[in-house]
Amino acid sequence: MNQVVLLIGGNQGDRMALMEQATEQIRERIGSVVALSRVYETEPWGDFEMPEGRGGVAVPWFLNRGMLVETTLSPWQVLRTALAIEATLGRRRLGDASSASSTRIYCSRTMDIDLIFYDNLIVDTSELTLPHPRMHLRRFVLEPLAEIIPDYRHPVLGKSIIQLLHEI
């Protein structure tokens, strides 16, 4: 059995209902949820798009939750399943991930499921990067993870989640 650490979140629609639906679909389609953080409400991070036709109205805050899941799926199967769950919950992606990351513009979404760790695997392909390449820079990732895997050591940086959180 493999362990995958996921961060789920969104800022559109009924955020809490979508979090619960995502958690249930992860249980059904990816594996057993063995640890689940509380839900955190966080301000949007990064360069966000301006909401269309909203005249500068602020971007809604996100709900985020970390989870540790035991799975028999490969990392690529987890990724494809996570993307399918996002789509089921109304996520619409504009363009591909490489164009979004190169412009550093982030979009509001109903659901985002990020693969943060998969066991201690290190992967760097065009489809998947593990550990998540920017997780150590984001408080909204580290706080939920510190609740469920505080002593887990980042396989590249060699620091625990708690240490990474204290460095922010």
C-alpha cells in the first residue's frame, strides 16, 4: 500500500459541500483516507485573475484541507483520477498547466486537488512533479499538513513539515 498526501480546496460554489464531495470521491476512487486535517479558510495566493464583470470585487477566499490517503494506484493514476474528480465537481481548466504556470496567473475554481507527496518518491516529468514543487513556500499547504504529518521529512529538502512551516 502506498501513501499519498493530497491538498484539496476551492473558492467557488458551496465550498464546504464541494470539499465533502471531493473527500468522498477520493475515498471511493483513490483509496482509504487515514488522516484528514480540519478545513482552513485562506486568502487567495499569487497573481489572481480579476473576476469577469465584477468591477474589481475581491476574489473569494479558499477552503483547504490536507489528507493522507492509502492507495494501490500509481502516482499517475492518482493524478488522472484527481483531475477527473475535479472535472466532476465543476472544475474548468483554461489551457494547459504549463501555460498557467508560466504566466503565474491563478484562477478561481470549484475544486483543486494537488498531489503533494507520494511515499518518498521524487518525480520530475512534464505530467507530474513530486514532491509538489512549491509546497514548501505556501502556508496554506503547510498548515493542514502540519496537522496530519508534522514529522514527515520532505524527500528533497530533508526537513520536516513543521520545520518548513516555521521557515515561512
